[in-house]
Amino acid sequence: MQHIDQHNKHRDLYFERLKPVVAYIHNHPDQSVTLEQAAVLSHFSKYHFQRIFSALMGESLTQYSNRVRLERAASLLFFHPDKSVTDIALDCGYSGSANFTRSFKEHYGITPVSVRKTERLRKQLANSLTPQKINVELLMQLQAERVSAHPPALNPTPERIINIDSMTLCTLRAPRGYHLDGIWQCWEQLQQWAQTHDLDPQTTTKLGFGHDNPLFTPLDKARYDGALGIPDGLKSAVVSPFRLSTLAAGQYAVFRYHDLVGNLLPFQLALYAAWLPNSGFEPDDAPLIEHYNQPTERNNEADPASHVIALEIWLKVKPLAKAAPVS
């Protein structure tokens, strides 16, 4: 029982950390909150904020913000018939009535003007919309209870949590984001570089850095870096298109993955939804890392997602900090 209470305490602290972001969205419906702003407000790393927010709130930061703006607009339509549609659009952060009308219709299936002309619908919806200020404390409490009642199907657990020393890296950006053919091309170039400089393929550390979340960033726009651990004596040999970088020293949670390529993303998302909020840790300011500690051969099948891979996932962590007060 004490173990469960501790898990709930850690999870609730994650929701506490998200409260300033949620409060900002509700208190500033005319402004769009950026990833950088949200990361600062929550004190979560910008590398991991999107995954944390989606896992706990059930929708992305953009989806949540857009929905709140539209619900605010609907409330103004019902309770302030003296305000024009254009004024409401501007109050809710839209550049004009055309953009607002399009978004409103996509969300509600009816235009703002039509809502005001449909008295029965107006009264029906007015019963479920209140003009009062949102209670962020209650909102986050209800969301925490929802998450607790419906745990994720996957529940990844780290094989170990270890301290890793800093490491000098030879890094190369994949040419087509997260598309597998571009990633293979990246690694073929890295392997050629390693052979040229007599690196042992059995002992050389091979890492992949995924800087973007493919749920929100198109695959071809996402940033993937392949990297080789190298001795300091090879620093001068790292020239364009390769880049010199460093793996930050620190504490890492290490997860073992041996499954289909197509199941890797759900596994990673479950890490944020199931293990992390209950762990007593939060992500440090570093991207999620794939450690290729077993040989992998290029897959030329029509469906790359059906290929089985074995790797480790490294997540840099630090003790979970307390939430800042909601202003």
C-alpha cells in the first residue's frame, strides 16, 4: 500500500508541474503558448515536455490549447450576444473571423453565425457551458483520477538506472528525418568513417538521438542524429558533414527493447505515460537516446515496421522536483 501511495504522490506531482501551463492556456485564450514557454512554466525539459503533456492530459499541447480557445469562443457566443463574431475571434487569438469560423465548424460541425440563429441549440449548449473562470486545481485533480483509473496497456520498466560518464561523439544528421532509409544512409556513412579511422565495430558505442516527437513533427522534418563514441585523439578527424558533440554525464534509466520497429514508438510513449510519472524521476535536459548494442542488418522488406530490432533506450533523469506555485 505504501508503494502505491508513493507512486500516486509522484504522479500527482507531475500534474502539479503542469498546472501553470494549463492555467496559462485558460487565462490567456488570445495567446498561443509555445513549447519553449510551456517547458519554462512547468520546469520540464523541452525535449520531453510534449510527450509528458500528451501522456497525462490525453491530447497534445496544441490540441488542448485549440480546444480551450474554441470552448471559450463558444461561451462568448452564448453569453455575449452583443459581441460580434469578429471581436470574439480576436479575443480568442484568431487573426480574423474567417480562420475562426473554419476552426469552429471543424470542431463543432456548425458555424458561429449558425449557432446564434439556432435558438434551441444555443439554449441546449448554454446549459453545458459556464462563463465562470476555470478551476485549474479541480481540473487537474479530475485528470489525475482519470489517468489513475485507466492505466496504459504497456508498462515499460527500466532494466537498470546507472551513472554514465561523458563521452566524445562523432555525430551525423540523417538526411530524411525519421524515415528509415535516411537513418540507414546515416549509419552507412558513420560505419565508413569508423573503418577509415580503425574503430572496433564490436566495442564502439553507437547511439541514436531523436530530437523530435513523431506524433507532432512530420517524419521528414524530425531530427535524427547517429553518433559514434570516439577517443579524444580522433577529435581533429571529425570534419563536415560529421560534427563533434558530447554525451552528457549523468544518471540514465536504461530500458531494453526487442520487438518490431513499428512497436518502438508506442513503447517509448508508454514510458512517459506509465513508468515516468510514478518513478520519482523527471527527464533531464537531453533527448531520448537509442543505444545500438547489438548488430543490426539493413532491412529491405516492403514494410520496414515489421523488422525486429534489439536495442536499449536511454533516458537521462534527475530527481523529481516540486511544483512551482500557480500564478
